[in-house]
Amino acid sequence: MYKSMRVKSSRKNDMVDITDKVVNFINESPVSEGLLVINVLHTTAAVTINENADPDVKKDIYKELSKIIPAHDNYKHIEGNADAHIKTSLVGTNETIIIKNNRLKLGSWQGIFLCDFDGPRTRTVILKIISD
């Protein structure tokens, strides 16, 4: 089963919680056991799994990434978003999650986030279920 979905960010650096959209996709699927692959089709956006209970976690992630990879650091890339490309490479553009009994195997506090490092934009996220 396959789905393409559009996700809008609202800021240059934004973590958009897509957990509910992904869970809805799993609930609509006839697959009860397998893997879900999530892939972001952009070079300045990523996907990650992290805590979704405390919004300060998202702020801390961006704060620390910005310390390591500042917005302006004499980069050669002329578009002015080299930091976004580097952050995307570090965070990654895909995640794989186990599906068991038609449910995602996420921890109690875990959520799935689209990380936009060069927003605000509309991003494409691909979901693919691989059945056991």
C-alpha cells in the first residue's frame, strides 16, 4: 500500500507532527503485520521520530542544530540554504517503523515529524507499507 501526502510548514524551521495522518493511513490498510517506510522527497526537509508531548523538545532540537550548523557560515552553495541541506543530511529523509496488529510500534511519547529546514513550504511525504 502506498500514499503520497502534502504537508505544510509555517516557519523556516518547523517540525510538523504528522503522526495522526500516518496512523490514519495504517488504520485504512488491510496489512496487520509489516513495515512502514516514510520518505520525504526534498533536499531541505527531513523526517524524524521524537517526543511529541513537550513542545520544547522541538525548540531544543532546532536550537542545537543551529549551533552546529549555523544559517550563515561562508557556504559555497549560492541559494542561501546550505544549512538546510546539511541539517537534512544529518536528520535523514526516511524512517522505518514496525507494524504489529495493525498498529505502529511507537513508544509512549514518540511522534513522527516532518522537519522543514527551509520553509515555509508544502512538502511531499511518501508512505509505503511492506507486508510480512
